[in-house]
Amino acid sequence: MALQTNQLMDPAAGLVATYNATTSGPHTVDCANGRTFLAVANASGSSINVTITTPGTDINGNTIADPVFAVANSATRLIPLNPAVYGATATVAFSATTSVTFACITLP
């Protein structure tokens, strides 16, 4: 579970993101600043799911369900990583890895 490299978007020039392969994971992403999101590109032949681990519990001590984000084939989905929900480091898993790439992007 190596920590992924976040790419900082330049407010004046934007960003041409570099996408990483979704090799077997899970992957971890630093999202402590509250301005980080995942860009998941699915070039496979079918929809895939992105699951982000929710490490906490609710006020009653019940486990909080991990959210699952569907990414249709031939689509790119942007997923915000809120540290209040996922902690300072989010753990991300993909239901499939073939022809699926992702980038960790931080806004200025």
C-alpha cells in the first residue's frame, strides 16, 4: 500500500494529469488538506467500482459503510476525498484493474 503521489493543479496553468495504473492494491492517498480528489478513467469494456474505506464509526459506535463509486466504461469520474470522512490518508480499492487508470489531484 504505497502512498500515491498527489499532483498539484497550478491555478494559472491548470494541470495535464499523469494517470497511474490500478495495479493490485489497495492504494493510499494523502487527503489531509481537504482539496484532493481522484480522477478515475475506465477504458475497460464494462463498469467498475471504486471503494474508499471509511475508517470511523458513527456517534453510536456503528461501522460506517464504505462508499462505492461506479465508473462506467469509457468514462472518467472525479471523486472528492474528504478527510472528515476518510481520515488523513484514504484507502482506495478498484474492482478491476485492466484498462483502468487514476490520478490523485490536489487543488491549490
